[in-house]
Amino acid sequence: MELNDSARTPAPRIRVEIGELVLEGFGAIDHDGVSAAFQRELTRLVAERGVPLAGGGDTALDTLAGLPDLPATTSPRRLGEALARAVHAGLAGRVR
């Protein structure tokens, strides 16, 4: 027996709002490129792995502290992806 689309439970909606992101020690960098890579990677991670801290309903985190150091790279794509992984780790409760 297969479930049709109308019988499936919709996936929970997850909203991540980042008010300000400050990157220090990277010199001149393509902010738009970092932002685009960050959004793509965080969207992928949330879709594939979810956000365990949000499992109980509405959850708000004011800050994420203790995130790992990011690689000193000039590639906006690599920096955005590394940043998204660090943020997802914090949202998943793997960083303290």
C-alpha cells in the first residue's frame, strides 16, 4: 500500500533568523557569495538532518557560542559552507 501526497504529514516548518553575522580576520571577501553558500548549505543540512533542538515546538536561541574556528579561506563558497555547518552544529546542540 502506498500513501498518496494528500495523506502525507507536511514537514514541520523551520525558520532560522540571523540578525547579524560578523566575520573577523578574513580581509576582503565576497559577502554575497558567502551568504549564498551559507543559505544553500544550511537549507540542505536542515532538510537532511533536521534541527533536534526545534523538535519540541517553538524554540528560540539568542546566541550560539563556542562555534568552531572557521577555515582561513578566500573562497566564499567554502567559507559559507563551513559557517553553515558550524551554525547547524550549534542548532543541533552539538556545540557548547
